Amino acid sequence: MDTTRQNKVGRLIQKELSEIFMAETRRMQGVLLTVTACRISPDMSICRVYLSIFPSERAEEIIGNITANQKQVRFELGNRMRHQLRIIPELKFFIDDSLDYAQHIDELLSK
């Protein structure tokens, strides 16, 4: 169960990361990236970021690319949030495949 502060910080990080990724994905045609959730640890040191990527065939490639540039993303986040947070949490990126799962369930039900 998350505290109110964890929820507020998570939403703030989600908003800022969305803006960072929006600027970066404009360069890549045909890719849609959405930050669906940010879960922050109770000590505010680790943030688990869930990304929804379309097309899902390129999800592993894009997550690998983001993970390789994780320090740069955290630095950019720190520049944007330096007045709101004292310590910028370590970012861990994961694929949010809930849309693919829902589509699979729809396919099964339509048969």
C-alpha cells in the first residue's frame, strides 16, 4: 500500500518522464510510447517505470535502448525536478503488456 507522498511523487515523475519520452519519440516514426505507471519505493530511492509501447514487436528493442541510456534519462529528470525532490530516484524500466493481454482475451472470446 502506497502512501500519499509516494503516489504524488510517482505521478509527478510519470508526467515528467512522459514529456521527456514524447520529445524523443517524435524523432522515431511509427512508435508510440506511453508511461502508464510509476511505482516508487517507500524510501523514495527506486522508481519502477512501466511503459506501454506500440508496436509491441519493437518493445524489447526500445526498452533495451532506454535502459542503455538510463543515466541520461535520470539526469534529464533531475534537471526538470530539481526544485521538487531532493534526491532523484534510480529508474528501472519495465514493459506494461496489459493492452496486449486484453487484446489476446478479446481474440479468445470472439472465437
